[in-house]
Amino acid sequence: MRLIPNFKGFDFFPHNTRLPFMRYKGLCFGLSVLAMVISLAIIAVKGFNYGVDFKGGSLIEVQSTTGAADVHQLRDKLNKLGVGAVQIQGFGGPSDVLIRVEQQPGGEAEQQAALKKVQEALGTQYTQRRVEVVGPAVSSELRMTGFIAVAAGLLAIVAYVWFRFEWQFALGAIVALTHDVLVTAGIFSLFQLEFDLSIVAALLTILGYSVNDTVVVSDRIRENLRKFKRMELNELLNVSINETLSRTILTGCTALAVLIALYAFGGEVIRNFNLAMLLGVVIGTYSSIFIAAPLLGYLGVRRDWSGASVARSGKSEVAPAAQRVNAASK
Amino acid sequence: MHFTPIKQAAVLLTCLFGLLMVVPNFFSKETLAHWPSWVPTRQLNLGLDLRGGAHLLLSMETNEVRKDWLDTVRDDARRRLREAKIGVTGLGVANNAVQVRLAKPEDADAALKELRGMVQPVGNLLVGSGGGDLEVKKGDGGLLTITPTEPGIQQRIGNAIGAAIETVRRRVDSLGTAEAQIVREGRDRILVQVPGLQDTAGLKELIGKTARLTFHEVNRDVSATEARQTRVPPGFKLYESGVRDEGALVLRETPVVRGDELVDAQPAFDSRTNEPVISFRFNNSGARKFGNFTKDHVNLPFAIVLDDKVISAPVIREPILGGSGQISGNFTVETAHQLAIQLRSGALPAKLTIVEERTVGPSLGADSIEAGKLAGIVGGIATIGLTVLVYGTFGIFACVGLVVHGLLTVALMTLAGSALTLPGIAGLVLGIAMAVDANVLIYERIREELRAGKSPIAGIDAGFTRAFVTIADSQLTTLACAFVMFWLGAGPIRGFAVTLTIGILTSIFASVTVVRLLIYYWLRSNRGLRRGAEVPV
């Protein structure tokens, strides 16, 4: 180990900061709830721009063999085929085009028939780089599983947090996570970004990342609850957030650096996925600090964490309610 | 902070194992073939989205399976009652059941006993018998109904799917592509994955047809037009024509011979007209049935029916006793070739419809790999740069841990045989972020403990111990999420979940144990470290 010189890292973060996060908890909490309500409203009004996975129909990515693709000519040609509205858009380079054929009325066989028509019309001028056809049965199943996956992911996480901490922590986590999912989905709805199966994967990953953040803060809160038995709860929460702040920012920065690299160089196919992840990391970090922890301030939490060991020795059961500090009422 | 020599060896050997498993990925398949057999030569599987290929999800028309079974039950019931000399006035399929009307209601008990002999037990060795596959009930006035039970239908569908998978495999193999994966999905679906295949049109044509070939006797008394206006005689059925020049025909419903008695079918050319035909050969029992039939029907027409459509109705010139013949049916060279493959591979038990198709061309796959590599390199440099900048010498240790993490993740994926997909690459990246997070948690904690005045060794030790609780908690919650994704997820979500899970599991070893070992070595080589001395973090 002598090979590597000893040098200290650049400790960029000022220590013993006491940023008063909890002072503005009411404001942050209110804004977050507002953001959730607005997201819900946007989703209700605008809906999602579902991709082929959820809407059914066909998607063909083609590359022109003769230089730049003539989108107008292609649009004219394909819209005359009688397969409903055909959407055509550029995709990445000038010779790349994405063709979307809407779901055909009828059944599964009609989707294939429409695809065949479009493929024949494309001829040899375009190479087909990707073809996706999802029939009505599969698309409705995928919509259902997508929804269930997010809900089940949420529940699995909450069950774990409940098991490891107290119900107040679990409640904080569920509100924070719901916020993350709703706001990310709301942004996708607002800008009508394509919402497909990979976005569901992104939402699940955001859940994972955000709860990771929440757990780190919660862990520190639990530790400080044992350490500072007499500290006022809001103050204690604030200390905990500040103590973990350097970690929160550093991990967030690394994750962002990697995600930005993926977004910029990872290719067109997973661009939306990466965008969702980028949004999620920012929103997830925010929610652990400004939603999950403040909620504990409102809910109050059992202060006597030595109770567990007392209970083991059989002296007393659960800490009495009088011992709970309800900070919200103070 | 102590490692016994055994522990050190275990950690180092694990890292070496990861390295050995990853090495084959940097060589071509040809080079690997020359390696000695004890060296690992397995390479990481690439998903269809990265290497290119076709993915088709087929759904079976289970109603056809049900209908076929009812037809068989009906024929069986008729035969049994005839052999038992019980007269019937009506016997047919109605309301998803076979209904039998007896000539004499007093025969009901005898008939019931006879028909109950058809019932087969359902179930397998493990579960045991779950009742019969049919239910025979007595109604009023000599009416008997034979209804398939739900377990019976499930079993029939299961068998049909199994048979269909075999048939599809034979047809796909005829395209000359290796490594095709054909598996059952859910209750009535089949997933076909053919890596490297570009022309999906041919594949779809091949598996899109049931290819059920039957040879029927033609009814000479009733023409198709008459049959349309009046009634088709019992036991006969009107078959539409599948070829333009041929008219519809009234044929006996039970065929003389079926396609499953064929032993061979080849595309050929007719020696006189030179048009494409299919020459075929029956097995012994098929040849005997066909021979007997043609002997009795010289100078009369018979019909060749494909998927319930008449494709040709030649006149029998002389008895065909050798069991071979040819079918002409306005084929092109292409369709004759295709039909020959379909006939050789056997008929599908029921029609398969494509409910999902995902095809990726090889050029897009290669582009995605390149993009993934570039993003990985840029992201990796950014991560390493940031870590070394913030944590100094210990940051370098963390980066070594990251490399081990990457090696082990790829090694485990190779070992598990799970394919790397595009979302999987994203999962890998997230795994790296999780691994970095573990180190950040540890190092921040060490700094905190040192600031609180602990000695270097005590501070480092406390940092690892305290941070580990948090790391375990945060990784386990993400793991819970990954399990849900795997359990519920379809296609891309599942690939992502697998890499994420493997990434989390290896990150605990790589970022905690490996880094800890490196710091242990560092401590040993800096024995002079006194209380208050600088810890390079």
C-alpha cells in the first residue's frame, strides 16, 4: 500500500452546518402536497402519451438507405394505406425515422395485417431497425401489470420500513414515495413524453433510490433518538438531516453524473428512461429531506428507543403514550 | 479491523474468480474454442435488443382445442353406443357439451354406464387424481349430456401447448437458425425468441398456419349449391374452397386419412405440367387406409383439405396402394416449399395468433452496445474522478472496490446465464451508483468519527460498523423493490430487475468487504500511524 501516496480528499462540505430545514417544513410540505395535487390534475386532464406497450399498435424504426429520410413523402405514402393515422417523427439522426401505427380495430390478426401493409409500402428504400407490435390483449395486460408493479413495489418498501423502524417512518416513506411517483408521472403527462414499460421500470427504480435516501436519513434519526434523549424533536430531525447532508449531496451528484452520461450518450432507445431517472433522483432526494423527515415532526415518534431492550428483559412493554413527544402540538 | 489469513484468501480468491469469469468476454468465440477445457469460456449472454433478433408471443385459440376435443368425444360416444347396440335418435355437439338422445329412454342406465367408461382421470403424480375429465349426466326423456370439466379442459390445453411447441420448434429449425428459444408463457401462450433473425415475415408465415391436412370422401348426391339451400346430409359438411378454380364441396366430415399419418412431404414439380406440387408418403397404417379407400372409389373424386379449405379434388384413376402421391393446388415454388415444411413438422393442434412482436435489427443492436459502452466509460470516469477528488487515497480504494463490483456483477450474470439487455445496462449503472453510495456512507462516517476525536483505527472501525447498518437497510429496501419487479415484470422490466439484484448483492461485498481489506493493508503498512495523525480520507 506504500505504492499509493497518502493524500487527503477535498472535503468540500462545511461541517456543523445547521441549515434550518425544519423551520420551513410547513411551507415545503404544503408545496409538496400542492405538487402532488397538480400532478394528479394534469394526469386526469391530459392523460399519458402511452407508448406501444400500453396502447397497442405498431412501432417501426427505419433508417433510410439513401441519406436523409424524406419524412413528408413517407407521411403521405403511409397515411394513404388505410391503416388509420400513421405518426412519423425523426429519431436521432437525419436518416432515422420512427413510424407509429395506431391500434387497428378488430383483433390480434388485424395488427399484423396493418404491419404487413406498412412494411410492404416501405420497400427497400428503408431498412427496418426495430419492429414492435403489441396486440390489444397484451397491451391491456401490460398496463395492468405496470400499475400493479408500482403499487406492489411501494407496499414492499413500506412493509420493510415498517418492520425495521416505526409506523411513523413507514408513513413518511409512503408519502414521500407517492410524491416522487406522482410528480414524475405528472411531468411525463405535462410534456406528453412517451410512457411505456421502460418508464414503469424507471418509476420502480426511483422508488428504490428515494427510499434509499429516506432510509439513510431515518437511520440517523433513529440513532440520534437514542443519543439525544432530551432534544426537542424538530431540532433533532434538523440535526439528523444536516449530519447526513454531505452524503445526500455526494451520492446524488454521483448518481446524476452517471445518469447524465447515460442520457447524453446512451442512445435514443433508452433516452426517456434516463430522463425519468434523472427527474426521479432529484425529486427523490428532495422528498427525503422535505417530506419524509418533516412528517415525523408532525406525527411525533416514540422517544424511548431503549424500550426494546427493556421489553426483552421483561420489565415493561411499550413506552406509554405520555412519553411520546408530539411536536406538532408544541 | 482485523482479517485472518483465511478471510484474506477468501476475499482475494473471490475477486480472482470474478476476473476469470469475465476474461472470456474479451475474446472471440473462435479463440475460445482453442482454450483448454478447464478454463471458463462462457460469455455473457446478450439480450435480443442488443444482439438483434425476433421475439414473438403467440396465443393459442383454446376454443379450437375445446371444439376438437368435443368432436372426438362425440365420435367416441357414437362408436361406443353402436358397439353396445344402444339406439340413438340424435347425437351432436351443443352448448359446449355432447348431447345424446336415446331412441328408448329405458336404455338410459346402460348408456350411462357405457359412456362413463370414456371418462379419464385428470391430474398428475404429484397432485393425484382431481376427478374425471368429463362429466356424464342423465336428463329427461332419454337425453344424456357429456360435459368436459374445467380441469379436463386445462389438461387438454396443456397438452396442446406442449404439442404446439414441438411443432413450432421443428418449423423454426427449418429456417436454419440455431439457439431459438421456444417456451410456454402463462396458460395458453408460447414465446418464440430467435436471435439474429432478420426476416420475420418468413417466420410468421411458417408458424401462422395450422397446416392440418386431411383427405375426404366427396358426396356425389348433393352439390354445394344444393347444400347451401337445403340441409347437408348427416355426417357430411360443406367445405369452402381455398383455391380460386375449385368450387366448394360437400365432404364426409370424418376424413379418410389425416396429415399426422404422413412420414414425408417434399416440394417437387409435376412431371407433365411442370407446376410446383408436394409429393408425400404415408406411414403403413395411412397407406393401408388410403389404399383401401382408393380401391373402392376408382373414377370418383376425393378431396384434399388444408385447414378446412379444399385445395384440390382430383379424380382417382387407379388405386393408390404404395402410400405415396402428390398434391397439386396452385402452388408457387415458395408456397409449396413452405407447405412441405409445415406438413413435415406436423399440424398445430390449434391456430396460433401473434399477440406481440418485437424485432431488433443487428445494426440497431450494435449501435446500442456502442452507446452503452460510451455512456459506461464517461459515467465511470466521472464517478472515479469524483470519488478520488473527494476521498483521496481512500477514494482510490473505493474505485478498486467499484472495479471488483463490476467484475463480479458480470461474472454472476454469466454464471446465471441471464441475458444483458438495454434496460439491464441501466440496472448495472444504478448498481454502480448504489455501490458508490455504500462507500460514501462509510467514508462520511469515518470523517465524522475522526472529527469527534477518535483515533484513526477506532474511527475507521466505527465508520465501517456504524455505516453498515444503514447500508444494509438501504440496499435491502432496494432489493425488495427489485424482487417485485422480477416477480411482476414483463420483458424489459425483468432484465432490469435481474441486473439490479445482482448489482446490489455484489455491491455489499465489493464496497464493504473489499474496501475494508484494502484499508486493513493500508493500516498495516502505516504502522507508525499515531493518534491524531492524518487519515487520507
